[in-house]
Amino acid sequence: MKQLPRISQAEWQVMKVFWTKPLSTANDVIDALSDDAEWKPATIKSLINRLVKKGALGFKQEGKVYLYYPLVTEEECLQAESKSFLQRLYGGALKPLLVNFLKHEDLTKEDIEELKQILNERKS
């Protein structure tokens, strides 16, 4: 499995734009985040550059325009972050995380049924 880059919370917001619309310019990202984040365009461009350096984004130049695209999928990053979280907080043990979650979260009947179904599928 390839080594995935560690992505900060701010970088996640930028990556979400690229996962939704690959081949975007920096201005596309600035426009997409203008309502959600109070970042200046220079901040967003810095985040894009960091993501390129980390290997999370690639780019191609078309004339004077740089088009950026994700080199990692959202699913890959979610799996890596989940494993990192599990390792940091629970020493890699899944059961204590699940027990803590199930004891302290409000679950609907639908949530419980879905969890039962997932567990039953894992038994097989």
C-alpha cells in the first residue's frame, strides 16, 4: 500500500473541492471556498502548493493556467485517517472505540439495524 500524505484540516477542505471537481484551477478552488472559509486567495494558493509538495495533488500546465488534480482518493485518505485515529486514541484496538461510540451516541433504530447487518455480514 502506498504511503499517503498527512493532510491537515484546512487541506481537507481544499481536497474536497478537487475530489468533487478534478482538474480545477486555483481560482476554481477560491470560488468554491469563498462562502465556507474566510481565507484570502493567497492562503488557498499556499494550501494547494503544500498539497502538491505532499504528493496529494498533481498539476498540468495549459498555457498560463495550472490545472490541479487529486493524486489520492477521498476513500484512501479516509481509511488512512481512520487507522491513524484508531492507533493514536485506542492503540489500534477497534473494540474499545466501538464500545465507547455505542454507549455515548444516540442511535436511531435504522442506525442499529444497519450496524447489525454489517456485523452479520462480517460473520459470514
